Amino acid sequence: MIFDIGREDGVRTVVLPVFTDSLQILQGSRDSLRSTTLPAHAGDRHAATWYFGHNGQPDLLIVGMGDASKYQPSFMREAAGNAARALLKEKRLAAAVSFEALVPVGRFGGCAPEPIAAWVEGSLLGAYSFDKYKRNASARESMNVFIAAEDRIEHREAIFLGQARAESTIWARDLANEPPNYLRPRTLAERAIERFAGTAAQVSVYEGGELERLGFAGLAAVGKGSDHPPVFIELRYCTDKAKPLVALIGKGITFDTGGISLKRDNDISDMRMDMAGAAGVLGALDILVRTGAAANVAVLVPSAENSPSGRALLPGEVIRYANGLTVQVGNTDSEGRLVLADALLYASRIGAETAIDLATLTYSVIGALGSKMAGILGDDPLAQEIKLAGEPYGEFVWQLPLVDEYESYLDSDYADVCNISRVGEAGVITSSLFLRKFVHPSLKWAHIDMSGTKDSSSAKGQFAVGATGFGARMLAEFLVRNHLAAKDERMPNERRQG
């Protein structure tokens, strides 16, 4: 899909995003619609309605965004994704996009850059599919999409930004969608090395005896049952060292059988996505690198395959971590927290002032928040900043409390703590309380449980069937905002005020 700034002259298909309260405006502005009564549902969110032109007039694809008073930036991305799929289904290889129906209701006057970026981003994400292993997968012909706007530098920059966000999120989706036999821990490290070769990001991979030397006891324990050894991936992107270092931590379990505590579900093939947190933080870094954003960030990915064997971690084993804390393994299927603990300790050791971990950690979060919302726990101000950063992209989080009284649920009879709760409730909270034991008191910290948002069961809006790439855009936006806020704080008062 190729995007450009241009007029609709000569293009046989025109895409028109609308609100429910701008349908009449659209009908009055288009000759081909004046003799037609547009149905009210044409403006509903996720609606896509075709009107075929006559006498040389272009075909119109009307995509709804709901009531203008309820508009959120994510709705533009939804509409773009729905439009892209509709165009592909009709095999339209050229289309123009006009925001003409949105301007009279007070939106996007003069076609601001951000809606253009959002449209490009949503289109690419909505058109995505993971079919590389299908024998009959058909190659897609290139589609040219023209945005009806003035040809200005900020509009072309918006196209570039939308493409960068989408392509990095697509890379995150590709990683999470990969079958486990094509993405082992070492393969994930190699994908990162290849992706960031020749960029400002520096990649280090620790494996074998280095894991013990660096104190990654949890990672070594979880990965010891597999024939495919664990690795710890560290990426540094430090283009603004005047800022405090932020650590993004992603759970990188490339497949989770449950280990000795074997999962009992009928189909556990989606456990290949137990590294969706790793994919999200790698995608966030990719956005920063592609756009040349200023940041001071370390991306940390503990990666292992959780498999049963004669060497595998056993329930009842005790792990001694680098901070001296001992952990009784009550269940080997609660392995994510064991590897994240290593990364949280390491984040403090390398001087990070903020750590954000992203993980498919519990099914409990799906029971609490469903499949459209991730749970976030930790420091209140940090959680709110992350929440605001994700909303424009449809990456939603909801803060849950860290209830100190539940910490006793993790008590162990023969170690400092157990990796599972002895009480069958509040699984999201107790898993977070476990992680908190490895967070240095000086470290600002947030934990995001994304088990429900890691994938989509249907193609709708900007999401395709399979992995969503959740977290990539949210965390990149958080870091960009964090940089701008820090830059603003460093300015003299008179410059800050304008």
C-alpha cells in the first residue's frame, strides 16, 4: 500500500469517513448522492457502505466513525482499517481519501497532520494478514492511496510517521504470530539483531554461562527443560542521555507448555504468543529508531521455551535470585513472573529510573477486563501516563490496585516467597505483588498484563485475526511524551511560556 498527497481527479474510488451527524453534509456535497437517502447506519462505527457511480462519477466508499461528540483518535484508525479491507475485497488498486464530511462538524479543519498519520497507520494495520505458511496465499497487488490534502511538508511527514508506526507494529505482530518451531529463544535474538543492524540501537545477547554470571536465575530455571536454551536480550537506544534511563521489559516465552505443570486445554497453539510482551517492547523500540526519536531506553527481553523434560524445572524447587530472595516454585506454569523478576533486578543494576514490564501473565486479567483492555498496576502517576499514551491508538489499559493485604497469599513454608498464591482469587494482583518484590524502592514501576489484548479473533477496525502488536505504539508514545516533557522542564520559564 503506497500513500501520497493528491487530488481525487481521475481516481475511480473515493473513500469518505463520516460521522452519523455529517451524513447530510456529505449528501449535499456530492452530486452522485443528492438523489439518494443515506441510511443512518452508514455513519455507525465499523460501517462500510458502497455507492457505485454512474456517468463517469467515482464509486464512493463511506466508512462510519459514529457520533462526532464521542469521537476518539482511535476511531480514525478503525475506519481506515475497515476501509482498507473493503478496498482489498473489491480489488481496488487506487483510491482517494477525503475528509470533506468531517470539516463542517468541527473536525480536522484544513486536514491536520495527525488524522493523516492515523489514516495511513490504520489502513496498513487493517490490511494486515499473516498467511506466510499458507500454500495458496495469494500475493497482493500494490494499492495506491491518495490523501486529499494540500501538498505540505507536514502532511508528507504525517504519512511517514503513520507508516513507521504501522510497520513496527506489523513486525511485532509477525513475531508473535510465528509458529514456535520457527521462533525459538535464539531465533528471537537473531531477529532483533537483524532488525536493528546499522541503527543507533545496540543489541547484546546473553546465553549459556553468561546467564549464571549475570544472576539470571529465574530465566535459567525456566529454560532448562528445553533443547532450545534461554537467552537474555538487551537493546540500548540512548540518543538523549540527559534523560533518565527507562527500561522496557517484555516477557519472551516463545512457547509455554506449562512445563511439568502441563496445560490441559484442548488447543494451546496460542501459547506461541506468550512472547507477545517481548514483541510489543521490540516494536516500541523499532518505532523510536525508525522515526529518529530522542530517548534513553533499555529494552530487556528474557526469552525461554517452557517445556517438560527430564531436566525441566520441578514444582517445589527453590530459586535463589540475585538480590538474595528465594522463591518456591509452586507451579511451573507461572513461569513468566520468574523470568520478569530477573529483568526487573537487572533494570535497577543498569541504572534505570523507570521500568515498565509488558507480559501475557495471567488469564485472570481476561476475567476482570475482557479481551479489549489490559490491566496495569504499579505507581499511580506512571500508570496514568501510560494509559493516556495508549488511548489514541486503541491500546487501552485500566489500572487495578496493588492490595498489600494479599501479599501474604504468596507466603511459602520453606522459601521467602512462592510464585503462586495459595488463595484462588485476585490472580492479577497477586502476580503483580510477586513482581513488586523484585522492584528496587528507587525504581518507578508499572506492570501491564496484556493476556486479553495480545490477539484478536476477528478482523475488525485496525486489527486483523491473530496478534495485535499491543503495546508497541503505546510505549513508543509514552517515551516520546516523556522526552518532550523533560525537554520542556529544561527550558527557561520565558521560553516555556511561548
